[in-house]
Amino acid sequence: MKKLFLSILLIGSSFILKAQNDLVKDDVASNYNLNKPEREEWLKNTGAGLFIHFGVDVQLGIVISHALVGASDDFVDHYFNDLPRTFDPSKFDPYQIAVLAKLAGMKYIVFTTKHHSGFCMWDTKTNNFNITNTPYKKDLLAEFVKATREVGLGVGFYFSPEDFYFLHQHHLPISRTNVVMDKKTRQEYDDYNKRQCEELMTKYGKIDVLFIDGEPKEIVKATCWKLQPDILITRGAIKTPEQTLPGAKVTQPWLAPITIGTAWQYQPTNERYKSGTQLIDLLLEARSKGGSLLLNVGPKADGSLPTEQEDRLREMAAWYFINHECIDSVRSWVVSKEDNILFTAKGKTLYAIVTDVPNWKEGERKTFLLHSVKAQNNTVVNVLGQNSKIIEYNANPQVDCRYKQTPDGLEVSVVKAQRIYDDHRWPNAVVIKLENVASTIDEAVTVETGDGKITANGVLLTGKLYNYKNKGVKQIRFAYRPYRGQIETLYADKWAYTNWVPVAQDGTFNTKVTGLKGAYEYKAIALQDKVAVEGENKVVK
């Protein structure tokens, strides 16, 4: 019966797909989705989770697992035989990491049970390449699970079905692609992964989240959903754009795994960490677009969290302590942003999140015009974290929140009146809470960024609008900038813009940009009732 049900899912009955949420085309070739709707709803309410990448090769400060691909026999031999002999993460303190994660607003933690190298962080019976055969000796995964539950966070497992140790043991080339196995070895490989999943799903109690990275996913999904029907599978079932965020709002549940620096595992040299402000802004952008941030840290070889990573999590914790209301159990607004103001919403309450404010001084009043918002008779405006009545060392403050409806939108005037840092310079987003407001836009137009076509003297950018008629959309333009790569896009240049172009009757539009060399990323932007509505980001090379 189970096989018949899965066959129906894969054939594609439109009614079943809609009702059961069975087929998801995610970023890593997912085939089917048996996540329960209430579990996906839980993710939509969840602003962030913490990701922990940790493997035996952290002792070298190199990329986790991937250095084995194309490695010499000498490298491979030392990796599998010598590294476990010196791996002793005696300072790993999962309880304190979980406490810090909770302070920073995370609702669950995903830990690397097994990365592509095949090294297992638990007391597995499937191989000897595991944590109990190191000087540490103990089941580190069991300690993580216990501590995470004690703090009250959800327990998440990362699991890679790709296993370089298995390939090495079977005298197969170590690779992530073009791995050729005979029928007997393939069956053994599937059974090997199945037994490991059975251990993970039966030895550690209820597991809340599973992140599958690699192939074969199907045996992992089938095994884990059978043993733990309430588990939420993220990668492998839903969208998980890696090291980037979608360019536009996404209505389906999604999360973005992103590193604090550039590396997943701890990298002591040649690393660049994002600032606390950048990380907060990534969280805010994810929430404004309907998703969740899975922020990655990597413990050092002794298990302790690097100071740079702890410091940034504490900055996020301070921000979340003040502004948690705009992150938890919120949904997207009719538009995700207006200029540098991002939006989240909860019923008739809107959170206007002002980013890029390093020069907003304590005690200074600023005024913002929100084109997509209109006041009601009982509208109330506040700034999260402060009472807007008192400011330190000021006997006669004028720090009240004000608003005025204008023909162009809602004008909001507020003062940053809370001291967060000793030097009175808090560089992070300020959240304006607007209760009992409505939108000036019933429904935002759907903007599709089309393909970019390289021509003799430039690039032709194309796109299309859907559901745009009678919505006040008459012109559109493109934003573009050099593409630095998947990770580097977070450090990319500022956007440049084309001139506004008209929209054809069928909703199509295009414009040519000359002088572009190399790879560029771009997106279409429609102007709807004075509000910019963006399409997805794309890349042309």
C-alpha cells in the first residue's frame, strides 16, 4: 500500500499534490514530500535555527570532507587512519551553545551527524570511523541531543548519504559525481545508509528536523519518515537555497542555510566573517520573504566555539531580545520591502523594519513615508523595545511616536530612544510597530525575471508580469551588478539600474544593457502604486 501511495505521488495527481503537499521541486532534486502540514506551518512560524558543522578534519582547519575528492592516496590514508587518533573535542559544550542559540532567537539546532567523509559523530555499529574510536571516546551526538532538549530547542540532524569512507573501503574513486557501483555494491550502499538512519531515528528519541545533503536521498527519507512520521525534512523535501536568499517572496515553506563567515566548518585562516548587522539583516530579509534562516557555526577542533562566532551570536541575541515580536510567528506583508525598510506582519499589525541605520544617533528623530500602508481610526505606532516616553539624561524629551496619513502614504515619525551600547551607537535595525493598519495594495503584481541573452554589444534582459492589469503598473526596470559567486553575492557591489521601460499588452518587457563583461546578476522591478515589487534574481554569463 505504501509503494502504491508513493507511486501516485510521483505520477502527479494534481488534487493529491495540492492536498497532501507531496511533490516539491527544491534546489537539490527532491522527489516527494511527506512532511505533515502542521510541521511545515511550524517552520513558517520559526524565524531561525542554528546549524553546526563539525567533523574530524576540523583539526586541519580545511573545508569539511570535500578535500578528499581528487586527493592523493597518501592524503586519503592519513585522513581515514590518522585523524581519528588525535580528534578530542573535550571542550565541546552543547548546553552553552544551545543557550546562546536560544538567546539569539533560534528554535532548533541541526548538527552534522555524518558529513560526506563518512565520519560518524555517534556510536554507530556500521563502521569504525566514528567518534567512539577517538581519544574523546564518548557518543558526542547523544550529548548534543540531551543538552538541546534541556534548553527547550528542537533537535535537528544533518545527514549525508554520500559516504567517502564507504567508497574508499570498497576501492571506489572518491567523488560526488559519476560514482559507478555494481548492483551488489549499490544494494550494500543503500543498506548501509538505511542502517545508519535506523540508528539515528531509534537511539535518540524524538527528532524534530532532518537535513539531507546528497544522494541517495530516497532511502533516507523513506526510512526516517517510517520511523518518525512527525519529523520535518528540510533539504530533501522543501526549498533550501544555500548561501543566498530568494530575490522575491516565496509562499511555500523554505529556509536558507548560510554561514557566519564563508566556511561551513571552522576555518582559522583566510576567513571573512559577516558583521552582526549583516547577519541580522539576512534574518530580516528571510522573514520578509516568508522564509527562515538556518545560520551556521563551526566549533574549533577542541569543541569550543570561536570567539568571532560567539560574539556575533550575542549581538543577534541583543537584537532579538528587543525585537523578537517581528520575527516569531509572522508572515510576509503584501510587499516585502520599500527601499531599506523590510516588512513582516501578524494580522492587522505591521512591523516596518528600518535597516541600514549606522548613522541614526540616539535621540534623533527620523521620518519615513510608507507607500503601501494606510492608517485606520485606531492605529497605534510604537518602536519595539522602548516606551517612547523617556530617554536617558534628558529631562524634557520629545520622543513620542507620530504618524500622519498623506496622499502618498503613511508618514511615520519616531525617535531612537533606547541606549543599547555604552557609546550610544547601536548600528542595527530599528523596528516600528504599527497596529491596526491596512495595505494600499490588495495584491502585489507577480514579477518574473526572464532570461538574459548575450548580444553582440551587450545583454538583452527580459521579463514578464502576471496578474498586473488594473493594478497601477505601467513601467518596469532592471537592477544589475557583477556576480561574484554564490557566497560572494553577500559581499557584492551595489545594484545599478536601467531606465524605466514600458510593459507590453501581454505583460512582457525587455531592455538592452551595453558594456557588461563577465557574469552579472540581475532582477526585474515593477513599480506598482509607487511601490517597487521585485522579481527573482538571475545570473547571465
